[in-house]
Amino acid sequence: MTAPLNAGSHDFAIETRGLTRRHGKKVAIDGLDLALPRGGIHAIVGANGAGKSTLFRLLLGFLTADAGDALILGRDSRALSPEDRGRIGFVNEEHTLPGWMTVGAVTDMQRRHHEGRWDERAFHNVIGSFDLTTQQRVAQLSRGERAGLNLAMAIGQNPELLILDEPTLGLDVVAKRRVLDALIDGVAADGRTILYCSHQIEEVERLADNLVILERGKLRSFSTPDDFCDRIRLWVADVPFKGPEAEGVPGLLQHRRIEGVHHYTVIDQDESFADFLRTHGARTIQSQSVPLDRAVDAFLTRHHAGPQG
């Protein structure tokens, strides 16, 4: 039986029960039950349309749920006070700032807005990674520089929870590295909770303590990245002809036939999977682990929500 939403909620940065949101006929968040502990970096991944951005907007109170409840830092997301919002930093992929303002003016506005919480040291630890001057207008900044400024101001806010929605989308390699280095150096050491959304699995692999996989608004997996990879293996077998029918292969995520050799990516299968292949005439069998990007791709492909290639 599920405990009441407010029971033990102080142990979690984010907690949802039966959270549901529809956009017309489409269900964007579908009865989501999620509990993310305080501290560490929680990465959310999923195909386009999985519900990631909708979830963030529900948590921040920008959207209203059709059903269910959500707590963020122990507070009902539907009734966040200005003080509650001060404890939450948010950086999205757009990095929208007033183009006519200077870097110094935008930063001063952020300082005043978060007076009493502002951490100048943390702000400078991040902004120092970017070549900015206070006299520059926001409209003159590159996308990477705007991303750095947004991240620095969010960290300077000294939030207990930092939500990042595709913060490196569209950045070049140098800007992306600076953002990630700033995130690791300026945030992780402070012990706050980070909720991070990215399609770049190499970023997730570098940053994440926990991996959350959403698909069509539902929670499909919650574990460490290593534990998730441990569940998935690639079996390469020389099976005559077409081999077993896909619906009969236990735990099948992906199947490819390359130069006559069958490649089965499966989940939650032990060495007995080799016995299964032998019963279908496999002449040679090899098993190997898969990297996180291939594991996530295979997992999503099973539900027809990810690329096949």
C-alpha cells in the first residue's frame, strides 16, 4: 500500500504520486510515482515526448496537474511561496534573458531578488570560467556565454535544488565542457540536489548518481547508471537461418542480424540465456556488456520510443 504523500517527504527533494497531465488528447505525464532523495545528481532521460519538460513545469508550478500530487523540497508544487521558489534554481535550454540589459545589470537584479540567500563566491566560481564583462549586453553574448551566465546566476542563488533542462543543448564542445565543469566544481561539492535532463548520454554518464528513465509520461527505470548497465547484455550468436522468433526471446530489447550473425540485446537475463540460444541451434555464443548510451537506446527501442540505428 502506498504511504500518504506527506509521510517521510522531508527525505526527498521531489516526490510525486499519481501525477497526471494531459495536453488535449495526449497524456504527457501518466500517473507518475517518483521519489528522488535529497543530495546528488539525478539525471532524467527519455525520447522526445517522454514528458520531461512537462514534469519540470508541474514541479515548478508553471502547469497544473489534472490528477495526482507533487512535492518539491517538501512543499506542494501548486502552492509555492516566493521563499520556496528562492530555494529552487532553474535553467532551461532557451537561456532567455533580456537582450537590452548588460551582464552586470542582470546579475545585480538576480542579487537583489535573492538577497539573503545570494552566494557571491559560488557565482564567481562559475562565471570565472567564461570570458564575460559586466558591460557586455546580453544580446551580444553567444549561446554558450548565456548558458554560463544563467548557470552562474542559478548557482549564486544558492538553491537547495537545481533543475537543469537541457542546459548544454546547441552548445559547441568548448562551451559544453565549461558548463559541465562549472556544474561539477561549483555545485556537486556543495551537497545540493540536482535534477538534470539531457539527451547527451555522455553527459549523464559523467554527472549522474542516479538515472531516471521516463517513457510516455511513466517511470520505466530508476537506478544508478552502473546498475542499469549491469541489467543489459549483448549476446552474439551464430544461429542457423533466422533463429528464434522475436516474441519468444526472453528479455529482448533489440535484435540485429549482421553478416549472418545474430546480435541480441537483452535485459535481466543470466547465463541461462546461453542455454536458450543453444536450444535454437547456436553454434557459437559470445556475451558482452554494453555502454550506457547503447543500453539506454536499446531500452527505449523496446517500447518503440527511441531510434533503431
